[in-house]
Amino acid sequence: MEGQGRAKAGGERFLALDSMRGLLASTIVFFHLPTDGWIWTFKYVQNGFLAVTFFFVLSGFVIGTTYGDRLAQGFPLGRFLGLRLGRIYPLHLFMILLMIAYQAMRMWLDIGAARDIPPFSDRFAPWLLPYNFLLLQKFAGMLSWNDPSWSIGVEWWTYVVFALLAAFIVMRRGLAATAILMILPWLGFRLSGVYAGHGWDETFACMMNFGLGLIVCDMRRWPLWRLTDRLGRISGTLLELLGLVIGFWMINHFGGKLSLLIAPTFAFMIAIFCLERGLISRMLVTAPMLLIGELSYSIYMIHHFILDRMVDVVWFYSAAWHLPIHATATGRTIVAGNWIACDLFSLLTLVVVIGLSILSFHYVEKPARLWSRRVLNPNHSEKVTPRDPTAAF
């Protein structure tokens, strides 16, 4: 594996970052499953939603590394967007169809209203389906169907903006110029104090985070970056520890004025861990960590449906299991009761999610991705770089 301080070849995977993405996807599982257990006492878990910001910054870094120069040199815009759609859409579509089938089954079998939500109502209303099919989830003004998929919706439109800028406007002036143009809409609305509107606000935020990732990608071309070649194992480890300490501190203290610093903090961490020079990176490229990284998109996309089914089971058997369920003022479902039982339930849920992610990866995500590559890029070889990257997922 390359990466001893040098910039990697176009599409080569940044394995340590892959594993970090997988760990953060697993954290989101805990974030979406609040309980009275010990696990949910950590601010790192309670602020797990920040993982999505990390994904967006990482996406800009990886896509910029793999496709930046290629788009500027004439790589077909349609092929790029087709490859990205082939990466994110099949599993998204599979989950929506699975949820439709589940709601239909509940109606057909006259299953009771789990947690007081009748079939095809509330966030599962049919009128919300077009927004989900068209990756416009956030423009509906509410989370619906497969809730976490809103992020791939705004990321898809960020891909479109990046491709247009890279191919037709400023790429020949460098990734930094593209990044600035992607950051400006968010910055303009932020400074003016004007809310951009449902969907627009999230898309501009994604573009800003993506732009920061592009800047990290561009930094690897700067002469100053060559100093990283001098990093040894000890200095690389100290630098990685610094990145983790700052990252954890920012996540734990997120809010207020620190909110604006979280994305630059993640960009700083990505700049450090893309080098893969320290002992922490060495641990991140072990087989179990790499497996979690490979499964990260499946974990992210299927976990909410599985969590709902696990909580439904608790709902029906809460008295016998001594795990009552109650709702907060904001409507979040909390699994309560004995803290040990709550944590065991959380860990069991994560194990189930990872196990089913292996199946979704091998039977849905990977086959669909490879099929889209064969259709859109028939001369592509898996042995030739740059490969189509995983990007944020």
C-alpha cells in the first residue's frame, strides 16, 4: 500500500479514512437509538449527527482527488454523474421499495399500529415518495421514509454542481477556485442571516463541506505539503493523536460559536489521516476496521429501518423485557429501563445492523455498482487506477 506521506494515485483508496467513515456510520446507529443506557451518556454519541458533516467533507476530498483533473481534461460529465448515481441510488431505491412492501404488509395483515403510526401515514405518506425517488427528500420540508437518505439527496446535487464547475468553469485554475465557488452560497446566506429554505439550506451546507474537502485535496499539491514526507512513525502518531483530540473535543463541545469550526476540524483530520503515517492509521487498516469501512454505506442506509423494527419488538414486549418506551418533547423514542439491558439492546442492534449490512453489500450495493460501471465505462478495469471511489460512503 502506498501512502507513506506521498499523495496517492488518483483513485487509490484512503484506507484509514475508509475505516473512520465506517466507525462514524456505526456511531450514527447509536445516535438514532437513544436509551437510558451508559452508551448514550457520551456527548460523542449524542452529537452523532455530526458524522454526516464528516462524510460531506470526506466526499469532497475523495471526489476531488479522483475526478478533479479528469473532469478538467474531458472526462464525460454524463459518465461521471452516472457512476455517482450508480454508487448511491440502487441501495437507496432498494430500501424505499422494502419500506413500501413493509407498509403494504402491515396493511394487508392488519398489523396493529406500532408506536401509534398507521401504515402509509405520517413520514410514510405516499405523497412523500416522489421526493425520495428524485433525491429531493429535504425539499419536502420533513424527513420521510428512509430518514438518513436525505444526506445522499443533497450530496447528489452537490455532485452535479461540482461537475459543472469542474468541467466548464474554473477547474483549470485549480481545485481551490472550484471550492471557493462551492462555499460562497452557504457563506452568503450565513452572513446575511437569511434562511435559504427547505432543501436549499442543507444543499448549500453540503456544498460548503464538500468545498473544504476539495481544499484539502488541493493542498496536497502545494510545495509545503512535501514536508509531510519527513514524518516518521512517531511524529505521524503524535500528529494523529492531535487530530483525534481536537476532533473529539470539538464534537463533545459542539454548539454556539464552535458550530462553525466543526467542518474545518474534520478537514484538518482528513488532511492528517490521508497520510497514513502513524500507529493509529495502522490500527485503522486492520481487517476488522477495513470491513466496517467497506460496509459503511450499507450500515448508513439500512440501519434506520432495522432500528425501527427492533424498537417495534421492544414496544410489543416492553413489559416482559422491562424495557419501557417513552417519547421526548421533541418526539424522539427513548428505550428506557435498566441501563445494562439498554446497552445490551444497543449493542445487539449494532451487531444485527452490521450482519445485515454484509448481506446488503454483497447482494445489492456491490452488484449494482459493478453493473453501472460496466454499462457506463465498459473499458474500465478494476486493476487500473483511478477507480471509482467510495466518496462519502
